Amino acid sequence: MSASKPKLSPNVGVHPAYHKEATSAKPIEVMPLPPLLRVSMSQHLGKPALPVVKKGDTVLRGQVIGEAAGFVSAAVHAPTSGAVKDVAEAPTAGGIMALAVDIAPDGRDAWAPAVEENRRKRADLLARLRDDPAAARKEVVAAVADAGIAGMGGAGFPTHVKLSPPPDKPIETLIINGAECEPYLTADDRLMVERAAEIWQGALIIQAALGAKRVRVAVENNKPRAAAAMGAAVADSAGDCAVVMLETMYPQGAEKQQILAILGREVPSGGLPMDVGVVVENVGTALAVRDAVVNGRPLTERVTTVTGPCVAEPKNVLARLGTLYSDLVAFCGGFARPPCKIVSGGPMMGLAQSGLDVSTAKTTSGLVALPRELVGAFVSMPCISCGRCVEACPSGLMPCELSQMLEAEDYEAAAGCNVADCIECGCCAYVCPARRPLVQHMRRGKAWVAAQRRKP
Amino acid sequence: MSAEPAAVSLIVSSSPHAHSGASVRRIMLDVIIALVPALAVGLYLFGWNALRLVVVCVSACVLIEALCRKAMGRDPGVGDLSAVVTGVLLAFNLPPALPGWMAVIGCVFAIAVAKQIFGGLGYNPFNPALVGRAMLLVSFPVHMTTWAVPARLASVLEPARTAVDAVTMATPLGWAKTSLSAGNALPLALDSVATAWEFFAGFKPGCIGETSGLALLIGAAYLLYRRCIGWQTPVFFVGAVAVFAAILWRVDPARNLHPVFHVLTGGVMIGAFFMATDMVTSPVTRAGMAVFGAGCGVITMLIRAWGGYPEGVSFAILLMNAVTPLINKATRPRVFGHGRRK
Ligand code: SF4
Ligand code: SF4
């Protein structure tokens, strides 16, 4: 089945300058092993993993170095073979401290024997998924959990949790999210262009595991090569599978907005995609699932777009998890000019960094270095009620009103006006002529609501 | 090459890290640009008098804004150009012959009372230029309703001019209202298509900036293109005036002006496109803008038909400004995931 006509989203959002041309035509480059990998135990949403190695241990690639701390958590594996130099707290991209395992690679990059065992054990899993899906499903979910896979689009939700919907929430549709609506980022775009067949195989594995009838690959129509590659991969599949072209508009990659655009279904407030019979997985996640099931390999690397006007040679880099940002930047030729802001992720929702001593995680889709003229200091003014934020908000909120309530610390009023439904997409602040820190206000409001809900 | 950033200089702030580049200053500049065609017509029709009032109002507004902000210990804050916009709009709503010192009093009310006392741009509930104009209308009713005859007035109004007063005359609205309340029939000249076009182009007595619907529309088109105003406000405003006037006219064509003239005379065009669309004092939602516009139109016609003044645009907008917060609350959009989708 081929790509269908572009579908409109809920038609709410913004059209930021995309700047993807710096890296969209550049093939993924494999980064050589750096001298040190700092592997964080907190690379996903949920509880950080518990380290199971100590200083002085030697590890092999794919060996578990952090065990999942409960169901909503994810295991962490050694990204290469080498010696554990330290287990200590280190900063994460989110600005908090978390335990991390420092590994000095030995250069052999030898896989742990468990990987080969898993591969052999799962050799007939694909066939069994076809013939007796009900029995094989559990095995897929276990393989995904073993591999420590977490949503690679940026949110980092543990994938095995998404693949285990409760029995009363049947999944009808699987959406493979290749929208990549954040400006600058091209990691998913390149993955689709270069590894479409493998992504699609991963998608079919997830589909079988969920028992979903329908698969949609969502691509924004500014990525024609990716759409064509995915279309070719999808073409041979039987069943209700298709690539859908989404109108290029931010935030088309946001789960709930994407489900509305493709299926016309609206996830209820506070709910999850599974409430409307949908699971959304990022293309990188699909690839990781395939690697786990077919090759027995846990998640030890990912593609990160290192870009922005300050980077000398912007690239799509396939780097081991735990690669220090400073090594990533050095691999891309260093800085051509001094950056004023370094963002982990995309510029709309990414996290500003205070330095380059943070290392890549399962969620690190990009590293964007921006110059002063794009992010220079500005003063925030009183709201002039222009209404642009209201028009841009994909959640249907009135950011101007909420921000005034939150500035006045009237949290009850903000909660009553559904501040909890904000997805922190940043559209409001992007369009605000008064440069109000709207998202910052929303976060405060959401934190208050979350705290209220935790209270007995 | 070094991968070491000058770590100290990195900005760490909340997302988003991209911005559209929109600014308050740019929006105000766009409004000023959009007012240029109407200004040109005003200068052409009223000459030096118009220029004098625009210069007086703009300089007075900027100066008063700077003084107020200084007195309140804030930065001068005139860089956002909003005081310039207020100055031009106030001048546009004044009769060309008004003495300069009166205009300055209007500016004081507009900037000091209507805007800065409330906290400055963004906090003012009422359109500052309209507050200035309303205060002048109440304080100097004679001056505010005496109209110098434009140097290049169209021939249609010649008979009326000679019949009424050789030097000054009422606006067509005032003239019609006086005529009607005196029990006379409406001047027939007002019903011709040619007159309608002349009115539309701006050849009629009136305030400096309000006479030419054509020039105002050109400016408004620019504002729509720049997304500085929503179409709902002016369309519902003008639409409500037209519908209301059409009903009156159908009921009694002899005692009511043709709807086209209601739309083209007085302040409807400038009010609908430039005063009611003032961001700060009008609703933020599209539905709210429609309600706001319609409300302005209806109140304008109520005043014109039954009120004491021949013109009602300013008061209509000020009244609607007062209910803007209510309209905002009543027209909040449906939040994603709440309620049912069809
Ligand atoms: S209020 Fe929240 S959901 Fe709405 S535009 Fe702003 S960040 Fe996005
Ligand atoms: S975009 Fe900014 S100035 Fe405009 S209404 Fe929203 S908060 Fe106010």
C-alpha cells in the first residue's frame, strides 16, 4: 500500500523554521568508541535502574549493568566491552543527578554471550508470532523488557509497559511515529531512509504483540524520501497497513495530536492512547524492538542529530549510549562559533544544558547548539491579549489566561481551567509577541495539580 | 578544534528555545503602517490642520507615556510604539479644526488615565484613544462636533453646505439626525450610488482619519495579512451595523438612512477595523471577537437610532471593552480530550 494524501492535523499548532537541511541528506555516521562512556541509570521515564556492577568490574557489550527497578522502569546495558571505572552520581540532560556507570572501552567491543543465547532462543519467535500469537506475545514483551527499550522519540516511556495493555483495552491500531516535527532533528528521517525494512519488521513484531489490526506509519510531508522508503517497505505486507502523510506542522509528532489527525479519535483528558485503542511507537523504538527480537541485542546505541548553526559539521551520529556530549560535538568538528544555548532534544521541547558533561541517553534525539542571535536575552512583557497563544495551543487552552492565574499563584483557578491538559509543546510561547514564559508557568501549574492528586 | 563551549555563557532556560520573532513593537509598527493610507487621505482632505493634530497627539502621547513611566519608577517603555499608535488613533478621531491644547487634554486622558494608571500596556481595560476622545466629547461638545469643510469636498454636499453654514457643517450623520429630528425628510442626495462611492473614497466631512473607507480597508488588509487582527471583529461589527440599519430602513425608508450610508459614514470603518480590533481591550478567542464585533455594531446602531448623539461607535466599543473579560470566559475553547467529539 502506498502513501495516501496528506492528512490535516487538528490544524492547530505552529510552523517553526525547520532548519533540517543541514543534516537531512547526510547518511548516518557511526561514531568510533570514545575513551569514556558514562551510562546513566536514568535514561527513561519511571524509576531509575539499579546498578549491578561496581568499580573494577569488567563488562561485555549488552551485559546488564542496571536492573529495572519495578515495572515502570527499564534495564540498562553496557554499550561496549571494557572496565567499570566508577559508579557515581552524574548530571542528566534533565538537570537532575542520577547514578551512572563509567566504562572505559577496551576496544574489542565484544558482545556478552547472553546476546547470542537470546538470538538463538528467539530464532523461531517470528514464526511463532505468526502461527500462535497469543502464546508468543508474552515472549516479545519479555524480550523488549530485557532489552531495556524506552520510547526513543524523546519521552522515554518504557516500551514493554506500552506493549502490555490491560485486557479491557484492546489495541486496534498501531501508529509508527516518524513525524519528527521538532525543528533541526533528522535522526528519525535518516533511520527511515536507510533502514526502512528493519523498522517495518519491528513494526510488524509490535503489531503482532499487541494484536492490532491496523498499522499506520506517520510521516510529515516534508520528508518525501523517508515516506517513499517506508512506503516501499510497507508495500509487500498484507493486511491494513499504510504510510500516512501528515501535514508538516508542529506538534504533529505529539501522540494525542497524531491520533486525532490520523484516526479522528480524541484521547480523553488524563487518558492514554490505549483508551482509544491505539499505541504509538517511534520509528527508532520499532528498530530497537526488531534488534531485540531478531538479533537478541539490547539497546546500546542510538542515532542523535548533532546540529545547529554553531556546530562545525552537523551530522546524524550513531553513538553508543553514554557518549559524552563533548565527545559528540568533537566528532562533529567542534564548534564553529561559540554557542549561546545547547539543547538536548529539539528546540521546541528540548532541555537547555549548562555544559557538555552530560551523556547521551535512550531519549537523546538531538543536540542543537544555538548562537546568540537566535536565543539572546529578551525581556518578557505584560500580555497584550493578542490571542495568538490561544490560536496556537493544540490542547485548546487559553495560555494567556492561565499564565496570569499562575503568576498570581491562583493554582485552583488554573486547575479549573485545565492546566493539567497542557502538553508543554511550547507553541504558545513560540508565538507570544510579549515573550511571556508561558510554558514555565504551565509547568508550575501542572506540578501543583500533580501534587494535589498525590495527596490522599 | 575545541568542543569546549564557554560554559559560563550558556543560557539555561525553559523550553521552547525557538521563537517566531513576533514582538509587541513589530505589531505596533504594523498598525502604524496600516494607518498610513488613511493618514494620507486625511492630509489630502484637511491639509495642514490634520498634520498639526497628528503631530500634536503623537508627541503628546509619547511624552506623557515617558513621564508617567518615569514618575512610577519604570523604564520609559515608549520603545514598544504603543503610545504612537494611540496618538495617531486619537488624532484620527478628532475633527480637523480642534484646537491643539484640547487635543493634548485628550492625550492626557488617553495615556495617563486610561492606560498608565491601570499599569500600562496590557493592563488597560479600555481603548486609550477612545477614552481620550470620549472625554473630549463630554468636555468640549461644541468643538468636537464642529466640522471644518474639507478643502476638496465633493459636489454632492455643496447644496447642504451652502444651506446650512458657509464655514462649518455637520457630518452626514449629524446632518441627517438634525434633519430627521426637525421633522424634515432625508436629503435625497444621500441615496445615490455616486454619493456612496464618494463617501467610500472619503470625500465627506468627518474626523481626520475616518472619512475614507477605502484607505482604511487597504490598511486593514495589511493588518489581516500580518495577522495582527482577526477578521471576525470587523466583519461582525460592520455586518451588525448593516443588518440593523437594513431593518430600520425597510421599516421606514423615509426616516432612516440607507444601510450603506450607516456603514460608510461616521466612525464605523475606523472603529471596526482599527479601534475594536485593539488587542489589549478585545477578546482573545475567535468566537469572542465575533461576539465583540456584533455587540459593537448593535450598540452603535442603538445610539445612532435612539441615542442623543448622532454617532455611537466610540461609546459602543468602550461599552464592549468593559465586557471583554466576560466574553473571554464565555468563549473559552473546548479543551482537548474534554467533552464529546461528534
Ligand atoms: S499551553 Fe501547553 S499545550 Fe498549549 S500551546 Fe502552550 S505548551 Fe502547548
Ligand atoms: S500570545 Fe502572549 S501576548 Fe498574546 S495573548 Fe498570549 S500571552 Fe498574551
